[in-house]
Amino acid sequence: MMNTQFISEVVLKRDQVASFDEYPFCLHAVKHLESLALHPAVTFLVGENGSGKSTLLEAIAAAWGFNPEGGSKNFSFSTRASHSSLYEYLRLVKGVRRPQDGYFLRAESYFNVATNIEELDEGGGGGRIIDSYGGVSLHEQSHGESFMALMLNRFGGDSLFMLDEPEAALSPTRQMSMIARMHELVRQGSQFVIATHSPIIMAYPNARIYVLGEAGIECVPYEETEHYRITHTWMNEYPKMLETLMEP
């Protein structure tokens, strides 16, 4: 059958890794990685801080050709070269289709993207980049407003999107708005790979959820993620949990 998704699989070139005792190859998620099959619509990478989900997502994005600090393939700025060399050891299995566009969002460096947009627009030489983000400076909006402006105006169909912890900018209500917008874009042929802690965002139906932990990477149903179970228990039993947490 013809492979129509943009990236169907991520393969670690293990034979080229000199040592699995050095960072980032010492991360459990990388040390045990052979290959990772991506969902044609939405794939989530979840896990505790330090599990390697952002490192892996960054490497996939860089292997595709995105700027490691975020943005589209047209962005080339660098404020600090902090990304790992993992991307050099990944092989992306691509489908026959090529995306019309794409974007790598990093919550921690979105400010730098906004600054670079203003610098490029001030330099002139063509249409304003900010117009494709809604026309209002991203620095003149709240973090949540600027991210939703990105999704609503800059993101389009038939594209590849990689998002690193997008919930950092969004209230619960806006996380639900994000799901609705994601669904519109998926129906228009887009593919998402998302690293997240949000039990709201990872509830997107029929998505593939990978949990990164000490045993490596495991594909689990939404209801079996720790994020769902803890949130569900908290909402139903928070007085008892608070009492336990605050015991002297």
C-alpha cells in the first residue's frame, strides 16, 4: 500500500552510535530505541521531565530540516546552539507526499522566533512575515494569544507540525481550542508530532501515544497514561489527596 504520510517512521542508526553511555544516547528512551512508527495524523511523546521527549522531538525536527530553535524551514537564526547531535543519527522514513508547509514550535524559544520575525520585517525586502501570523506583533500579545494566532493564521492544511509542550502557553480552555484547530488541520491532510504533559491535549482521539520511561518507549492507550490516571483521581478525590500531601 502506498505510504501517504509525511513521516511514517523514525529509525535510530544504532550502528553509528559510538557509545550509549554518553548524552543524549544514554537517555533510556534513546538507548532502547530501534524505530518509532508515527501515526499519519497525531503522535504524542509523553513522559516525566528528563525522559527525553523534547530531546527526541527536537532531533526529529532537525533531521527534517527545521531550525532547532523553532520556526519553519526558512528560519535559520541561532541564539544558543544547545541542541544535541541526535538528529545526525536518525533516519526518517518519508512517504511519497511532500508537505506544502511545516513548523516546529518550541514553547521555550517562541520568544526568539517572534523577535526574529520582527528583525526580518524591519529589514524589508518583500512582504511582511508577521502578516501570515495575523498581522499583530507576537510580542504585543500574551503567550497564549500569540500561539493561537500561530495556529489559526500561520498553520495550514497538508503540512507537517512538530510541537514541544504547547500547553505551556495555553489555559485549559485554549487547550481545547487547540484540539479543535488540530482536528481541522488533520482533516486537511496535516500530520502532528507533539511532546506534551497535558492530559487535555493528549486526549485527541485515535492518536498514537508513546510513553518515554526507564524501559524505553511504550505505546499505550490514553486511559492508561499516568497523566490521565492522576488527573482522573485528583478530580474525583482531591480532598483526600490534599490531606495526604499535607500530612505533617
